[in-house]
Amino acid sequence: MTQEVKEFYKSNMERMYNLKLSELPSNALYEVGKIYFCGYWKKTFKVLESLNTVYGQLVKCQWSDGEINAHSTALTENDFLVIEQEEITLC
């Protein structure tokens, strides 16, 4: 993905999901306490725990819908760090 396409994708995700996102370096690892935007699922999640294994980084996370699970999927160029998340109030 070119930088221009990535920036276009990022700005669309920010607008659609009321987020302020930051690009991650190509070798980024999950950090406990930080919130990420998953480009595959189009949802945010907070990293609760992290463990390095022989298979890579295993993280326990809480998704925006409250579900907690663990996964070892590495960060990709479609994933972003959430800088700011605007809460949406439903009437």
C-alpha cells in the first residue's frame, strides 16, 4: 500500500468511526494500556496484557463492545494507534 493510499484509508476510518489515529512503524508491537484500531475488524481494542512467545506476541485485549479475548495477530499496515476516541451518545 502506498503512503498516499494509507493516508486516504486512515482519514476515512477517522471520519467514519470518530477517531484520531496515528500510523504505526512497520515493526510496531502492542503495548499494554494502549488502544488500537483493527483495520480488519474495523473496531478498537485496549491491550490488557502482553506476552512474548515463540510464536510471537500474544495479547489479551478488550474490544470496544466489551468482549475480552486473546490473540497473536501481528499489527499490520491497516492497524493504527488510537490517539483520541470520541464517544457517541445514543438518544
